[in-house]
Amino acid sequence: MSDAVVLQYVGFETKAIVREYTFALRGSGGTSSEYVVTIANAAFVEHRVRYQDAPDICSLRLHREFATSTDHPPFTRFSVTDTELADYKNAHTPKTKTKAYANGADNES
């Protein structure tokens, strides 16, 4: 049997100041636990996170929590920090390619 954490994304709910992303951990024997990860609504409005990336960001946060715990995390609610959002954006933003020919140098005649 594998020790890998298998989380199932359940859905999200928009609250006054955060979006709550819910995940279920399905254990052996039919047991399950629910975890909630929040991202501030302001992060979406300020374009620090895209709506379609939020479940992945929250899943990564939960996997980090499970990786640092000897059993299950002692808490079931977590918040994504601004630093985590910036790290995710930097890791997932395509790098711009530099042009081989700058300032019209490719127009030699």
C-alpha cells in the first residue's frame, strides 16, 4: 500500500472576504476527513492569482502540510499566503524569450 496522500477536490464557496476550497481525504476503511483552504478575494481582484489556478494552489498547500506532519495535520483549515501565491505565479509564468536580433539587426541587406 502506498503512503501517498490522495486528496479529492470537492468544490469552493465564495465568502465575504475569502474563497474556501474544500478537499476530502479518503482513508482506508471508508474513513474521510475534510480540509478547507482559503484564498483572499482581494488576491483574485488584484490579479495575484487566477481563478483556474486556485484549486491547484490549495492542493499544493495541503500536500505540503501533509508532508511536514508525521500523521495528519493537526488543523483542518489553512490559508494561502501572499508569498505562496507569488511563488506559484513565478513558477508557472512562462519565461519570455529574448530576440536573437535586436534593433533591426536582422534586416541586413
